[in-house]
Amino acid sequence: MPGPSPDFLNMRCGDLVVISEFPAIDKNTDWWMGEIIHIANSARGIEPSIFQISCIDTGAVRTVNADSVIGLIKKTNRIINI
């Protein structure tokens, strides 16, 4: 029986999230917050694997692995048409 799905599978562009630099070591240190601006799917499936996130403190856009996202602060309710 499969376990619960990771939180990042339900995230969308516009969500405000917490990112850990080293989630496997310690999720309580070296973290920052940002807004998801782009989601790239995996080559092996439709699951998101890479996020581009704009840091809310600096505005810098960073590319991070989806499993580095350790928390969801605010879920967006807007629809983005591209």
C-alpha cells in the first residue's frame, strides 16, 4: 500500500512556500520563503520535479528541487492562463 503523497504534488504557481537548503539534514535551519512562479514536470512522469521560486526577501529567482519545499504558507486561489 503506497504511503501519503508528498505535499509538493499539490502545489501550484502563485503558492507561497518554505524552502529548506538541506531538507535531508535539518529542516529547521537554512530556510527561506518564496512564491512559486514556474513548475517543471519530470521527464519520467507528470509529477512536478523542479520549481522556479521568487524569494520574498530579495526577489531573486531560484530553481529548486520540488522535495526541498518543506511547507506551504498560503495556497493561491487565482487561475493563471498562459
